[in-house]
Amino acid sequence: MTKLDAKYQDERYLNAITRYKIANAIKSKANKFLKDNIDTMQIVLDLIAERNFDEHFYTTIEYKVNSFYYDVAKDLHNNLFTYGKLTEKQLDFISTFKSKMKTNIDNYYNNQNEKLQSNYFGNVNEKYDLQLTIKSVKEIETQFGYTFKHELIDTNKNLFIYFSSSKNLLELNDNKNDIKINAKIKAHNEYNDIKTTIIKLPKIIK
């Protein structure tokens, strides 16, 4: 081994020791931060524990409705042990998780209960003028590519579904939820005890 090789080996060894010391210092700092802010950080720890407890957790309603908060909790925990601390703004954000997650769950079940009141509307292949409220527009992936799935309801809480690969009715309606359209009834479907009316060829009535 030449002197140059020996010097290179020494530098690598010293750099490894330095990295080890820095990693330990950050870990100690993070653990202290965790202890000092346990009331808030326990929310993060609980969400991570729930997520890791059961491999089927990802299929539950709780995760589907609140996946954002479970994912953010994991990211914040990783940030803590990368930088040794979180900001006050991040702590304030974490403190809102429980109330926001509860609101999301409540809204989900209220929405499901509302959908259960739905009945079929009209006759298949006939056209109707419809006064509806756009409940949601989601871009979903299908075997044919991406498409917009619209969920709309009328004043009798009947649920209408409209799929389009190009039209987003909410955008075409100037982002207003209340909309009047003329559309043809494509089909009547039932899924999870929810009766839906599938529509096609909608034209906005101004």
C-alpha cells in the first residue's frame, strides 16, 4: 500500500466516524424533541402504529378516507430523525390531525347515508332536463386511460353518475356546483345497496 492509499484509507475512516457522530447527534436531538413534545408527537406515533399494525389496514375505510394524514405522519417522523426537530408550524399542523380526520370520517358516513336514500330516475335511453348538484369530480384511471367520474344528486337525493374522458362538468360550469343539464339516461345500476342513474351526453343549460 502506498502512502497515498494509506492516506485515502485514513480519510475514509475519519469521514465514517464523523458521519456516525453526526447521525448519533441528530438521533439524540430527535429523541429529546420527541420527549419534549410528546403530547403532540404522540398523534404521529399512533398513526404510524395503526398503519404498521395490520397489513390489511390499507383497505379499510379509515385509511381510504384519511390516507393523507397517515402518509404525512410518516413523512414528518422521517423528517424528525433526518433533521433532529420539526418546526412550530409543523407541530401546530399535527395538532389538527385528530379533528380533521374525525370530520372526514363523519362526512364520509353522512355522504354514504345520503346515497342510500337514492332511487333510480327516469327511463333508460330517454332524455331529461335535470337540475342537479355536483357532489364530486374525480379523475380515475381505467383500462382505456384517465376519465372524469362525476357524482351528482337532485333535490330528492337521487344519485347520478357521469363518466367522461374529456369533459369536467364542474369546470365547464364555472366551478359552480349547482348545474342544469339535458342528458340521456344510459343505465340504472346498484352497488353496495346504492341505486345510481348513469347519464350520458350532458349538455349544460344556461
